[in-house]
Amino acid sequence: MATKTVKYNKTSIPDLPEDLAVLYRITTKTGGLNYVGVAARRKVQDTILGNIGEIPGAKVKVEQCATVADARKKQKNILKRSPSRYN
């Protein structure tokens, strides 16, 4: 599935796709994993905007998934391998 990375701010989030469920990762300026989340189809931008905070240089990477269940499965596997700071 497709992936896209944008800056973690209010002006870049509207560029994210909303046609499928996504797994999203919020990373620090140095590439450290801050948060891994799941957003349902048509709720991607609202979900991520609801979590917006001021993290200078942070980025959000979304990976589209066929279903929310698929996204949650990937989220669980990622968190097993490399726990994030805020999950």
C-alpha cells in the first residue's frame, strides 16, 4: 500500500490521504519514534490533527492499509519491535 510523509503541523496534515485506513507514525527530528497510531478511512486528518502538539522538526508518516484491523495488526507488531515514547 502507499505511504506518505509530511511535516507534523496543521498546514501539512491536510495533504494526507483519507481514502483508506492508515497506520501513522510520528517521529522526532532525529528519526526517533514518538507515537504509532491507527486512523479509520475518512478520519485520518481529524485523528492526527486531534493529536497535534508542538514538536519542532517532527514528521508524520502514514501507511495506507486495506482495513483498520490490518492497521492495528501492523501497529501491534511495530510496538513489539520498537516501543514508542508515548504509546
